[in-house]
Amino acid sequence: MNQYKKVAFYTLGCKLNFSETSTIARNFEEEGYAKVDFSDSPDIFVINTCSVTENADKKCKQIVKQALKVNPNAFVAMIGCYAQLKPEEIGKIPGVDLVLGANEKFNILAHVEELEKQEFAKISAENIKVTQNFVPSFSMGDRTRSFLKVQDGCDYFCSFCTIPLARGKSRNASVAETLLEAEKIAKTDIKEVVLTGVNIGDFGQGEGENFLDLIKELDKVEGIERFRISSIEPNLLSNEVIEFVAQSNKFVPHFHIPLQAGSNTLLKAMRRKYLRELYAERVEKIKTLMPDACIGVDVIVGFPGETEVEFMETVNFLMDLEISYLHVFTYSERANTTAKKMDNAVPMAIRRERSQKLHLISDKKRRAFYESQEGKTKQVLFEAEENGGIMHGFSENYVKVSIPFDPTLINQTVQVRLDKIGLDGNMAVTLLEKIVVG
């Protein structure tokens, strides 16, 4: 019967969610379901939720409403972080039939097979403390890159964050099991793998294997041209990891390192596990070994008690750092976090104003980084998307380039000279030669 059933997926939030949705979708396809677009009148909608975005409940309601417009009789299942944190709330959204927490989302097929439309949603969400399993996942569908989940959960309890409550304790598969997943990706025509997780530097949790062991083994996998490390905590980005990436042929010189604040007072209030001095050391170490490395930074503005003086500490610290771009997050209150109980909330207007200032700094940093790359020879992996006759690609050090669309370059790595920044803010290039790897 299943081959006649159509299922569609909608993912909110992070790359980790995308990798998990992709794996769940493959499980459905293996059971004979047809994976279709959201608008293609599916029998089942699976919505993978996020708790980090503001107004998560509002967004969920909108998507459920859209789904039921497409097919009023469809079965609607909600999974993901928001489903774990607020299962009862999600279960009350009109039209929702099933809510699965962190422990149950990978068993969704068993739930879907036995359920019928009911007046009230079936909710299966246990206390996050019982969630011990690690389910490997990777995303497919983009020919160029895949997001490989190497770790899940977090043992850090930063005062602003709900992720440990949504995803549980830090856990992972072994290096050997993770390599098997990477080898599956290597059999496809995907060229780049992005390592993803909640706190990937915590891989192994000191149980005999660690993140360095993992990347050393992944570096040997045949059939993948590039590995990119997604967000990694500064206290877990060891000198050994930086030194390994500097001499690796596959791990690219691109790091995304959360800072959150440039004030030690705020870092302590946030319960971060480092001070600004360590952060500056990490950036300096990267730039000493890899002068062309791209370094992205997460920053939160408007954390409770953030004074103008402390905000300016962050501004000045960022201005002095040799970084390439910022991801700016305006602090928003989250239920069940320590920060929500703190005094001296920063007025929303001031939060927005500070956010704008940091966005301007990000634009300046990105432009300065691109200008520093002009005239250099790099390897660009081109992507399939065409936008107004233009295609894009990224160099190994994450410079985005634009060229006139050429179908023969899709998913190809090409040696280029980075010429100058174009009007679109991307780099114009001269193609030098295609690179055949492996």
C-alpha cells in the first residue's frame, strides 16, 4: 500500500535538522513511500521543528495551516527540538496528528503506520534525560555538498540556551561507524561534506576517541574532495586540530567559532567555557598557520545586563580580530533558561540598534577579507543553482564567487584567479583549469 502514499518534509532551523530530515526521508522511501514536494498533495506531512528561532510556535502554526490548505485530509507529524520542548503546545495546534520527541523521531514510521486521524494529537515525548541513542544522519539532495551528523546533544548549560533540554546529553557514534556514513556519501557524486552536530568538538567526550581522531580518519576517505568543519567551540578547537587542518589536503581553511560576547563579564554570565583571551589566541593560531583562512563568528547582542560599556568591549574586540564575517543573534528570552530569570533586561529597541551596528561590522569584515584575497589562485566548487544567468561557487576558504552560468561547471572544482569584488558583493574570477580529484 505504501508505494501509493506520498510524504513531504519541511525543515526549520539548523543544518543538523536538515541532515536528520534527509535520513528520515530515506527511511520512508525504503518503505515504499513516495517523497514529494510540499505542494504536491502529500498524504503525510513531516515537519521538523526548531526551538532557536523566535516565535517557533507561530512558525509551526503557519506551516501546519499551509499543509492543510494543500491537503485538508493529510496526516501531520511534528518532530524536532520544539516538539521535545513543548509537546503539549504543539499537540494543540489544529490539524496536528502526531508529536514525537527526541527519542521517538527516528521511529516515526512505526507511529505513522498505525495511526489514523484523531480529534487529538498522539504525543510521544519522554523526558530528555532518557534520550541516549545516537542516530547517524546525512543530507542528500544537494549534488554538491552533504551535511554529516557526527555528534548530537550538549553537556554545556549556557545560560541562554535550550538545546541541552531539546537534544539531551552529548553523544556520538564511534569513529569507525562515522566513517561508514562518510563512505556512503563518497559513493555519490557529492564533493563536499560539512561536519555538523550540536557541539562537534566534544566528539568522544573523553571516552578514548576525540574530534582529532575523527578528522584524521575522515581525511583518508576516498571520493570526497573537501571536508568543512561547522561551528566548533573555541575551548574545544585545540591547537592540534588547527595544525592538522593546516596540513590537510581535504579539510578546508574555514572555521566557524562561536564567541557570543567580547566581554569577560558577559561570557561568565552566559556560562561560556572560555574567556576572550583564549578566543583571540585561537584566531591568531589559525591566521599564523593559514593566513588565508576564513573565520566566522557567532555573537549575541542584548543579553540581560549588557551595558553600553560591555557592548563596546565586544565591538572593539571584534574590530581588532582578524575575522571574516559575523552571525549576529539578537537575544530573545527562552523558557527554562537561567538567562530568562536574570534582571536588567535590555530594551528591545537597544537590542535592535546594537544588532545593526554588528551587522555593519560584519559587512566591513567580509569586504576586507575578500579584498585580501584579490589576485590569489583558489579552487572553487561550483553549484547547480542558476539565478538570472549567473551561477555561484565557493573557494576552499569560503569566498563566494559569481560567473555566467555554464552547465558543464556544475559540481566541478575549478582553479580560478580571484579578480575583484563584483556589484553583487561576490568575487568575479578568471577560470584557470578544472581539477580532477581521485
